Amino acid sequence: MSNPLHPDFAGLDVTPGESHITGPRGPYDLINVVSFGGAIDRATHVPTELGSVGPVVFWESTGAADALPFWNTNFQCDVYLYLVHGCVRVEFKKAEGAEHYGHYLARTGDLFKLPKDIAHRTFSGDGRRRISLEILERNPHWATIGTAPIVPNDSGTAGGFRFEAEYDDVRISWPEGSLVTPRHFFVRGLAALVAYEMHLEHNEFEGGFVVHDLGEQVRLKAHGYAEALPRSEVLGTFAGLLRRWR
């Protein structure tokens, strides 16, 4: 039986396959990617692992009707993305730089490459959600996810950085200055970072605030100012902000 679909996928007729395994179920797995990714309660831009082969993992990632909340750069490996359903524009640029390298416009059935070391950001190509399957190497830091409790704190600070809500924006300040970034994108970015306990490589928000995972440390950076902080401190602050602002 298929899950109820989000209105953006209302026109899809989904009939999931059936598993009739009579032996031990452990070695077998069957999942309908359209039903999973198109579900009405599916969070956007929070990848979920559906399977793996050796070091390679398969993520379902449901894209939002507007855009990925940040520019993401993978330094570990290239990533391939298969667009199961929908339309997406993928912009490329220099990581932490202004130089742009063009874009893809991909549609249902397209398989495309996100090159390592190059920042990318996805935008809906038709104003609706999309369902995709990401294929990438397993990040060794993912093994620690869920092994320790996340302790949210409400300080609104991490090192010398302070985070304050200002209506539709978030102001991020540090000893040498400040910037503003759209609140809705920032909160959605926090949701992904907290879900993966910061282990999503390099992410740059609108306005130039950077969150770079280094394992047990996280480098926060803005307009030339940077601090490498304990991952637990940054994770606690972001979890606290998410609890208050979501």
C-alpha cells in the first residue's frame, strides 16, 4: 500500500512492488522510492539512507519547492544524483567564492554528477518538490551519529558567533561584524545539520556564513573571520536554535 502523497505529486499513480520472501528476511530489501520520497510527511533536504553496497550509499533526498538552503561542497568524493521524479536546476560555483560555473537543468529520469570540491545548490525547476536518489561514498564520521545524546542549549552563541532572529532573517554576528541570512533557509539548513550531527561536509548559507565539518571540530566562518569549535558545542547551539525557531 502506498503512502499518501504530497500535493506536488498528486498526479502520480504509485503501486509499490510486493515482497513474498519465505526465508529469513535479513538479506532482502524492497522499497518504493517514489512512495517514500513523495510522502506527504517527508521532510525536504534531510537525506535518508535506503541501502548500501560496500562503501557506497544510496540516499533518498526530497527537494523543496524552492531551493536547497545552502551551497554544499563535497570534498570526499564525487556524488551522482538520479532524478526519480521532478525538475531541478543545479547551480555550480567556487566554494566560498563568487565565481560561477554554470548549471544543469535536469528532469525526470536524468542522472547527473556533482563534482567534488565544487559548491552546488539545487533549485526547483517547476516550483514543486522533487524526488531524487543520491549515490555517494559513506562518510566515516556517520558511524558516530546517534551514539551520544544531543544536548540543546539556548545561549544562541557558539564561540564568538551569536545568532539572533530578526523577523524573516537571522542576524549572525562576530567580533568583527555581522551578516543577515533568510530565516526560512537557515532553519531548514539547521534541521539537516542537526539530523546528521554536523557531518555534511561544507555548507555556505546566503550572506556568506560557512559551516565546515572537520570531524570532532566544526569550523564556523564569515567574511574572513573563522573559529574551529568542538562539534558538540556547535551541535548543541544549533539544536537549541532549531527548537526555538522551527
